[in-house]
Amino acid sequence: MPEGFKLDTPRVEDGAAIWRIARDSKALDLNSSYSYLLWCRDFAATSAVARDGAGEPAAFITGYLRPESPQTLFVWQVAVDAAHRGRGLAAALLDGLVARTAEERNVCRLETTITADNAASNRLFASFAERHGAPLTREVLLDAGLFPEQGHDAEVLHRIGPFGAPAGDRPGAHAGLRP
């Protein structure tokens, strides 16, 4: 985690700040503030926040374990407050969350969906796969025509894994998930 920040599990009282970060990102589909409050209650174990020196959320990742595949962490949203971008928070949060869920929940795969035009998220997840020597596949999960609103792009499913073996046990691995 970059200096001055702490990786933590979100709390219900973080929901409003997480909602504001998502709203201000201008890139995420914004959910209701209620959903972020509930997410911090019901999915805290599979989500993460980066806290600044004052203890306030500066970035977040929301995720859940797929019911049909409980060793798969699905990352729902990732956002960094504009004042804290460019410090590697998203990558540090992703690495930390995956390491925690791998240890606590035996997670060995990661999934997320990203629209083709979201260059930052495409780079974040491709670099995660590369850092951890894990295979990455992509395929359209939700075609644009499935969305009721006009102008929503297709959501491309990114599957990463399996991962979790120590770095020395994987050919080409650059870093392990566990410290």
C-alpha cells in the first residue's frame, strides 16, 4: 500500500464516502447510496478500502464471491478519489483484497466486467494478471442490447486465474499474492 494509506475492510459508515467516490469518478455506473451502505455491511469481507491519514476512504473495491463458484472473487467496482489518483492505490487495493480473500476464503480466481473504452480498468486487471503470472481471458458477458438504457456499452468479462501458488512455483511469475 502506498505510504500514507492503509488497506482496510469497509464499514457501514464508509458507504456514503464510497458512494461519493463512485459518483465523482464519472466512469462507474452509480448505484443508490443505500446499495453502498448495504454493500459495506453485507459484502465487507470481499471488499476493501484504502484509508488516508485521517482514516477516510480514498479508494475502494467492492466484490463478492460468486455463489456458483465460491473460489471466484467477482470485482464489482473499483474507484480512487480524484485527489489520490496516480499513486498506485487501485493496484495495491486489488493485490491486498485478492491476497486477503485467497487466504481467508480460498479464492483462486478473479472475474470482473469492463467496457472496451475503460482503458484504466483494462490496464489495472491486465497488469494484475501479469504481476501474478495468472492467465487472463476475455469474452463479452452482457451485450449492449441487453441493457434497457440507450448507450450502455457491452460488458466484457475478464477471467483471471487460477492463481495463489507461491511465485517461485509459477513459471514467469513476478510476484506472489501472499506476503
